[in-house]
Amino acid sequence: MTASGPFAIGIDAGATHTNGVLVAADGAQVARASAGGGNILALSEPLVESNLQRVLSDLTAHENVAAVCIGAAGAGRPEQADALRRVLSQLMPSGTAVRVVHDGCIALRAFSSARPAMIVIAGTGSLAYGERADGTSLRAGGYGALIGDAGSSFAIGAAAALATAQALDGVITSGELSAAVASSLGAADASELSGSLLANGDAIARIAALAPLVARADALGDIAARAIVDEQGARLSALAAQVARSLRDGGRGESGDPLPIGLWGGAFDAVPRLATIVANVLSADPTADVRRARGDAARAAALLALELVAEGAV
């Protein structure tokens, strides 16, 4: 059976990977494509454009596309949203409807159709985001790597890099964590450590990639690693708890049902105890239904693109 139009594209643009999906009018998947990172906060605009072009060229080769929606970290900021909109408008044929949302929107849609509901994202960056039954939304966190995304792979990796630099300088005692980080980067001193992380212009991805080393060292009882996971878990939990409180009415979700809370992102996989900490804090309220969130964020973005078609934006 041949898929029928109008067709739409959804894009999930992360810091290290960009995933795209082409869907038909009924939401059925037609094709998928992927490329490198599409986070315009973490990467240069030319690199983001190049990666998006790779995804879109694969998908638009199949069918004529009426609308495209991208969900990306940082897209909640007007300047970043405008930059992504500009890039997509240049890459897509004239007349294609373009929608830009932040990554929390598509992750929440992929996780649950219930409202109110919320998502706690911990990937390269982090964010707590929720939507009420009336369609209004609220968020906490998502500050970016420069200020610090609590509980993210980057924040955990940056703390590990700092602890390792201090251990190499003799400021603190070396342990499992510092030995593992120094070995993975081939660093004999703090200067080599910094140089390795800053090489090739992909420092954010390199630092975020240290998070699994923290989890392993934590499991072995390393004091520094345990302190990092405890601190980052507490900070992310505080952001999530604030959004959860704001979504509730009289201690329960607006509908009277438990509040669905999804834990979403690679940092929860890389550092499992991070998920345990956040889940334990949020589950202290018996009205919370906390679970690991699984879903197809790119397809969720494609469904948002189809809404543009239904609304006559094309």
C-alpha cells in the first residue's frame, strides 16, 4: 500500500545526533535519516546547517513535503529558534511550513498524551518541562553548558574533569575516577587534560562523554564520583520538583489523576543512579507516576508538523 500525502518531516536535534522521520498524512512512517548534532547552542550554525541538510536531503528525496517541525535544545530561546527557522527555510522548498520547538515539547509528546504531564530530560543538557490540560506550559533548567545544565552528561563530565585536574595537580587525592578520566584522555598532567578536552572544537561532546566513567567509578565506591552523582542528582531533582509542584492542583494533577513524569535522555542510561535519585525525590509525592520515558521524539515532531497542515499553514 502506497503512503499518501501531504507528507511531513519531524526532526529531533540533539547535541551529538540529529534524527529525522518522514511521515504520511496518517502519521505512518515513510523514511528515516540521521546525521551529527543539531543543537545550535552547542555547535556552529554552519555545522548545524550541514547536518540538517544531510537529514533533509535523504527525506525530501522520497516525497514532496508540506511541513517540517524541529525540536532542539535551546530552541526555547527566540534567537536560537529564529536561527533554526532561517536554516530550515533555506533548506526546504519555498512554501514549506516550518515549526520550531524546544526538545522538551517533542519528548513530552512522545512520552504521554495525558495532560497535565511532565518530562525530565537529562542528555548532553537537561530540562524539566511540563504542560497543563489547558495547553499552557512551564519549565525549569535548560540553562546551557556555560551556566550549567544540572544532572546532564555535560555537567557530570565537567565535574569529573575538574576533579581529575585537581588530582593531577595534587590538590585532592587521586582515585578511581581521576585515574579513569586521565587514562581515557591520555593526560599525564592538568595541562594535557585541558588540551585533550578542547581539541577539535567539540569540547561539549568530549566532556559529556566522561559521564559513564563517573558511573563506573561511583559503582566502585570512588568518593569523588559518588559526590558528583549525588550533587547533580539533587540539583536536577530540585528543578523537576518545582515544575511538578506548579503542575499540581491541591496536591494532585488537574484531572485528579496521578501526574505522569517521564525521565528521558542518555544521561539516565549512562549514570543509572542519577535516575534513581530523581525518581526517589519525585516519587515522595504519592500522586506522582514516575517512570523511564521511551518514545520516538522525531516522530512526535513530525506529528506537530502535520498539525501545521491541518491548520492550513501550508
